[in-house]
Amino acid sequence: QGASPILYAAIVYSEAVKTYYRRDDPAKSPLPSLQGAFEIMQRLHMPVEFLGDMDLDLENLKKFAVVILPNTAILTQPQVTAIRQYVKEGGSILSTYVTSLYDELGERKADFDLSDLFGLKYVGINANVPPGSCIAPRGGFLADLQALLAPLQYKSLHLIVPFVTREPTTGTTKAVYTLMTDFQKPQSSNIPAVHYNNFGKGKSAYISADLFKLYTLGPETNPNQ
């Protein structure tokens, strides 16, 4: 009684994404991404809270060491400003897929609003992912997540959802994509899958696939979703 929760990580939940990005397309529901982010944090035994978009300001962001944006497609300009300042002052963010790529009416923009923070420039979306393709870590990256997937009998981080293609501008690529060819042979690519970037005193990690949704729905996910 009277105890306060330990604030370590926040998962951003956006009503705007639910309403304007999803619209009438169930495949764009934010719930699998939110569920996946929460379950991964639980399995890693990391304290985590949900942060609604109405509370997405600098004062609330600074309560957390890490802020997770699980395919948070829509961010307002005040929210973008708050996130940028939060990282500049020493905060860390983990973002996936089309985070900050859509306007408040659900229309795709020319580039991420957080492009400079990600250290990436948006190029396009690759929706035709060959079956068997996967994310190939560099330097042991994603080892913890691989361990989490093992009990679920996932042999690797199979890529069964579309991914964003983008051009690195600053930062370091930590994982790339291995894509299957027409002859069912894996072919390594230089397409960045996970990218780190320092911004001010803080850090950004960006994953170009909807990894949390992948974690929730598993290998039977429709590749076209």
C-alpha cells in the first residue's frame, strides 16, 4: 500500500493509430504490436507501463529510461517535438516499422517525422517478402530475442510481414535481411533491418519490420498484412 511502480519502460498506445491508420483494415490493428511489445518486456522481466498518446509529452516521457513506439504510425508535431527533446536530453527509444510516417488523418508522408532521430531516410515498403526470409543479426544482436523465440519453436526471426526500405544517413546497422531467392536459396542483403543512432545525449533503435506483431502472431501470419 502506498508503493509506487518502478518506471523503466513505456509502451506508447495511440488512439489516432487505431482510428486513422487502421481505418477499416483489420490487418493494421495496433493491438498485436502492443501485445507483442508488452509480452517481450514481461519475458525479459523489465518493468513496463503503457503511455497513452494524450500523455505523450516531455514531462511524462522523462519519467522513463526507454520509450517503445510499436508501429506508432501517427504522431502529432507536439509529440514529435517532445520525443526528439526527450532523446536529445538522454532518453532512449525503440521504434518499429512505419512509426511517425503518417499524418493525423492516416495519410503517408514522404519521410519519417523522426527521420533525423532514426538516422534513416524513408525509401519505400517491400510488401513482397519471399517465404523463408529472415532478419540476420550482426555481432550477436537480437540474441536475447532469439532465446525468447526458442520455447515457441521459432528457428529464427522469420520475416513474414512487409518491411520498410530506407537509406541510412547516420548511425550503425545492427542487423540486415536475408532474403530467399526464387530457387529457395538464402541470399544475404545489405538492406538494414535494425539500425542504431545516437541523437544528442540519447539513443534510438529502429526495426524496419513490425517485429512485435510478428512475435504475437507467429509464423502463420499472412505475408501481405
